[in-house]
Amino acid sequence: MSNNIPFLFLQKEEIKKDWKFSQQSEQGRESGRKVLVNHLYDQFELSAQQTFWHSSRAGEKVEVVETGLGGIEISTFSHRAKQESHMHKIATEIYTVLEGKMAIKVENEELVLLSGDEVILFPGTVHEILNTYKPFLTRVHAINSYGKYDKYILHDGKWQQLWSLQNQAES
């Protein structure tokens, strides 16, 4: 992990230009754009060298800042992102609606967030972004993040680590 820049400046309009937010993403649904990550995926990402973040085109590596396990992850996503009901045992997540109106189910309660609203989810809070309103643009900050190692879903009546379940399915 190396970070040679003193800060990273994110502009909403630059994020919106990224190919991941186009209607024609490869999988038909985009998963959002991470800019601070726990781990650098060399195939898709490279370490940020400039303080002003710039969008990428399909097939280009995107510049990100690697924060390491237990660091901060930041991503922006839209109504096209897929998400199942889940929780994190360690991370705290802060969702901020940048544009539009977003519905989120938190512990069986549906909340509607408008542009500028935030919800802070503490460890152990079950949540799911609902696809009720379109379009919206939201940023999530995951603090004390362990990424894929700290995402749990309800499977066979028990909360199980998603990463572990995926590895079992591949075996």
C-alpha cells in the first residue's frame, strides 16, 4: 500500500462521467465506482498519482487510493447498482444522497433520503438499498472497512460471510 498524494478531490460531475454509470455497462448493471479501496486490483486499478480524481473509459484502469484493511472505502453508485440485504460486523457506513431520492431498508424500516440527506449505519445493522426511486446518485463511506471480508448475508437462516460462501461455491 502506498499513497503519494496528500489529498483526493472528488467532483460529482467527474464521477458521473465514468463509464460505470453509462446505460450500456458490460453486465447490464453497474456496481458503482470505488475511489478509496482496501486492496488494489492490479487488473482494473492503479494507484492514484494526482489529487484531482478523473473518470475512466471502459477498459481503462481507474486511479484509486489504497487504504488497507481496516481503512476507509468510498464509492459512488446509482439506482442501477445491485445490492442484497446485508450487514457488516465491523464497518460503519455513511450513505449520502448526492442527487435524487433513494430508499433504503434499515432493520425492517424503510427510509427515504432526499438529495443531501445521510444515514449512518453502525456495525451489525441490516440494510438494503431499494430500487424504488430512479434515478439517484449516492456516495457511501465505509469506515473501518474490511471490504469483502466483512459483508454478511442471511443464508439458511444464519448470518454468513458472503466471501466465504462464494469461495465454497467455487470449490
